[in-house]
Amino acid sequence: MKEGIVTKSLDMPGKEDMEAINRYTRRDYGPEEVYAFAMVLCDNEIDRDYERFSVESLDRLRELFLGKTCIFDHECRSANQTARIYHTELKRVKGETTGAGEELVQLLAKAYLPRIEGSRGTIELIESGILKEMSVSCDIGRRVCGICGKMSCEHVRGRSYEGKVAHTILMEPSDAYECSFVAVPAQRGAGVVKNAKVEKILARDAEGEVTLTKSQVREIGERFREVSEKARWGEKYRMELERGVLKYSAIAQPDMPRRVMESAVKALGVEELAEMERTYRGMAEKALPLRPQLMPGRKEGRRDGNRDFLI
């Protein structure tokens, strides 16, 4: 999943927790001065975007998320900082299998915030279960197909191929930005939240120019090639459907002007074209069984093998 959840609060952080927390503070805090909570940041399950982390990616994110901040709704403002991650680990969930057939592996984290007047409301919202859903944001270096392992292929995410659901494996994370409390975990329509929002990918300087990192340029290029390839195959499929409709309609309805059919097919969607092609093909087969123009034949009494094929 791209998102995780807050699993529990730590009533009184122990000695090891406080040693880890105080690595990020300006002075040593006592356990009564901080509020700590545990969460599942993400795992290797196929999510609703038909994407998943590899276990290797989760292990790399385990390192990258140490010391990162927790904010709200991926709004990257200093005033929006709420807590900080001080511990991460991987957990293998025995007996649970992902949609890809792997053992479920979760990336767990612990975060803290100071017990001050301004944080009382946040602590109460976490304790009451209102602030629970989390969403992570990070940079992914490479994406491959979960079925064939290629970076660009004809498998469409979400479709089933011989019982396997096509999905994208997110690999080689190079940076972790933050984790956020969100009302609805960013799953559909937002691309890969783990890759950061557009505002974060396109960082504008004072002159209004856009700057991109090498990994971001590579990512955009890979996505463009993937989309271009799918568009090419989609256009080819549409052209074949249009040719089929025109061919079979000419047999089934010979009195119909070709220009009328040409105009009609241009206005149809792919699903409508496919249905029309099937319909006209059936009508054409009933009206005139389709036979090759050159047919082998032998006339009675004729023994010349060179005359077996006649027009």
C-alpha cells in the first residue's frame, strides 16, 4: 500500500526509545515530555493503483525514513510539521500472503512529538483514532511490470493475465520525503504519491524556471515512453477495428455509402467499434460466406495438375 496506519501510542517511551528520540533533539528530553506512537508506513501488497513496493525497496525505505518528519496532507510547510520518525523496522507477517504471492512485509515506524500546549489537540486526535491513516512520499528510481519484469510492456495494470493481475513494482527508492496524516490515503488518480506531488517534483526557483533531478527526468522519460507505447498499440487496434467495420458492412449492407460508414466509425469509441465489428462480421458471414478468391478445384476428367487452381 502507499498508505499506512497509526497502530498504537506508546504510553511511556522506554530507555531505548528515549536514546533514539534524543538523537534528533537539541537537548535531552525525558519520557514524560514526549508523546510517541507506532505506525505501519507501507508494505509490499498490491494497492488500489495496482502498484507495490518490492521487499528490497521497503528495506531501503527503512533507512531513508529515519529522521523524516510527519506532516498533514503532504503540505510541505515548516508550520505543518507535527512529529518526527525515530525508529523503523521491517516486519514479516507470518501466514499472510500478498496478491503477488509473497509473504506480507510491513515497514513499521515510531514517531514522537513534544507534549506541549500546541500539540495537545494532535495527541488527542491520535488517541481517539481520528488521526490514523498515513500516506508516504518518496522518490522511486525504477518501475517494472509485476508480470514480465520489463520497464515497458503491453500488460495493462489492473487486468488479469492467466490468473495474475498486472501491476507495477516500485524499485530503487532514492529518497524519502515525509509521511502525512491524511483523511483519504492518496491512492487513485494521483499517480505515485511515494514519488511526491507535482509541486514537489517541479520545484520553481525565483525566476519561475523548473528544475528537475536526474532521477526525476529519468522517471518522466520512462513514463512518457510507456504511455507512448500503449498509445501506439491502442491506435493500431482502433485502425484494425475501423477497417473491419468498413469491410464487413460493405458485404452486409452493400447499398450503404462508404463515406457514411467512414464518418460513423470516427465518432465511435473503441468498445463501440469492437461491438460494431463483431455485429457486421456476423451479418457478413450469414450474407456471404467468406471464401478466398483463389480456390483449389478439380474438374471432372481434367488431369493436368498445372490447371488445378483456376480463377
